[in-house]
Amino acid sequence: MIYNTTTRIAEAALRLRASMGGPATLRERLVSGTAPAPATIWVHGASVGELTSARQVIHALSLKNPVHITANSETGRNLATSWGLPATLAPLDLPGALDRFLAACQPRLLISIEAEFWPLRSRFLAERGVAQALIGARLSERSARTWGRFPRIIRPILSRIDALSAQDQASEARLLGLGLPASSLLPRLDLKLLDPASVTPPADDTDRDRTILAASTHEGEDAIILDAFLIARSQRPELRLILAPRHPDRGDDIAALIAARGLAVIRRSAGGALPEAGGVLLADTLGEMPKWYALAGTCVIGGSLQDHGGHTPWEPAAYCCALLHGPHTGNFVETFDALHAGDAALQVSTATLADHMALTAAKARQLGHAARDLLTARAGDPAPLIDRLAELAQRND
């Protein structure tokens, strides 16, 4: 009751602001302009990351059902429209905005991605008989403790969820503890792995065996990698290096590091291609990482040699790259633990990096295939989830 009263007061104030020349995004979130067209399925994700992770699921459902996508950010909305699907900013959790949106869209199913809990949205959908699903559900221990202090808010929200697929076992357990009905559980599925798992890996060949990729490096890592490469090529002269910085605008600084070591500076931004044996390609462009993963048999994961938390290993794993990483993997602790348990990655230090870059082709291939096999196993099959969501969308036929 308090929340409902507060939101009505807030909505009145926001509508006044919108009518007095407020931003267009506010009017869109108040649904005071062009209303969405009717759609069987309403998909909501906070922004680009959430929507991208669910793209395969969204695409499969859109083949047979009208879909409308909402996001909390303009970049998320624009991404969805670039897919050729209707999209708007999400209605605010306010009575009038929700009424106008639902009256126009008339969905039969809402699919939320990762972690979206809105009290009025949940209740308004339930009152209209709209099924509710949450996919890729994620809830940290800290968030679970916070929601645990508000059981009268979170329990009703969770009790109305018809289907939920969690990212991991810990999130699933926390949601059950907060009031999610066990009957709503679907098999766990990590949405972020679906796209990498859909990649067809290149065949093993000698060109990949001799190519090392340093992917998404940060300042302070390039010099370490270049020095290690010089030592590694003394053991295997056929080796060549692709150095792809996380931020290509560092290209000039990295080019200077390469030149200082007596190496020719070959820049992709200037049209450079893969070098001959012993050479280095500075991949100072955007949007070409899949190309480099496909060409390299070994990948040094950037952000892990210096304290940046590391980057995802699943993208290079999709291409059967042997994975080398430093000690700083705080962003993906569980992921790297699983890779090490499966003998699918090697941790290196500044002192050992050169020896690991000079791995035999047989060892690198073994590591790369182990990483790819683990990715395939962990990604799972989205077909059962898609089928269940399609059933919910047609439940009231």
C-alpha cells in the first residue's frame, strides 16, 4: 500500500516534468507518447549485456510469436531495434505507465533477464493473467541479504513467477530461500555461454599452432608479453604474435614498445596482416577479435597479468584456443576454477609466461579442445527452455 501510494505521487510529479519539456526518454518511460503495438511476448533486459546474452532465445521465440523488447537504457533499446525487433524503453514501475503499456502491448508472457524485480509490474501482470518468466536468473549473496529484509515485497514477486532458469546453483538456492516455488524451476542455463558455444571452431592446423594471441591486454601487460614472446621464439622460431589491446587507442604507445625491442611494427589499423615467423601484428582495431581467435592456437588472456580481474575465457575457448592467464582472475573465479579442474587452462606468471607460450603444438591442442568441451557442456541446450517459454506464451489460447 505504501509503495503503491508513493509511486502514484511520484508519477504525478514526473508527468508534470514531462509536460514542461522534460527529456524524451522520460516521456517514453511514462508511455505518454507512441504506444507499443500488440505482442504475444514482452522481453525485458536491463541493457546491452542482458539482451545480448539472451539473443538466441529471443530470436527463436520471435520466429513464431510477435515480440516486443524493452530495456532500461537507450543503448539496450537501440540494440534490439538493430535486430529488426520492435523495442522501447521499459515503462517505469508506476501505475499509469504500466496500465498504458500493458493496455497497448497486451502480452501473454513477460520474460525478464537476469535480475529484475518490480513490485507493481509483477502484480499488474498477475492481475491480467500474464505469465511471468525469469531466465539467466542471477542473485548475489549481498542482494539476497538485502531482499531478505523485505519479505513482504520479494515473496509475492517470486511466488508469481511461472518459470525460472538460473545461471548457477547458488543463485537458484538463494531465490528458493526467498520464496520462489520449486515447481517453477527449469534446468539451469548460463545464457552468456550460448553465443560462444554456437561458434564452429576452426580445424587444427600448423598455422594456428604457431600463432599466439594476447587478447584484450591492458597497460603494463604488453611489455611483459613482448619480452616473453622474444624468449619463446628462441625456443620455437616459427612462433608469431598477435597483440590485441583492450583499448586500441593505446596503439601508438604499444607500437613504441614493439619498436624498442627491434621488431617491425605491423599495425592492423594501417592495413597490416599476419607477420611471418617471429613477427608481431598489433591488432589495434575494433570488432575483429573473432578473426584473431580463429587464427590463434594459444591465447594469453588480458587483464589477468595485471590486476584488472581478467576477461572471459569462453570466447577464446569457443575457438579451441589453449588458455593462458595470469593470477588476477577475480572477475571469473568460478569459471577459471572449473577450467583448471578440467585441465583446460594454465596459470602463468611473468617468470613462466615465455615457457608456456612455447608449448608444444600437441599440448596446446589438448588444452584448447578441453576448454571447448567444457564450454559446450556448461552452455547446455536452450531448446527445452525455449519450448517451455513458447508454451507459456500460448497458455491462454
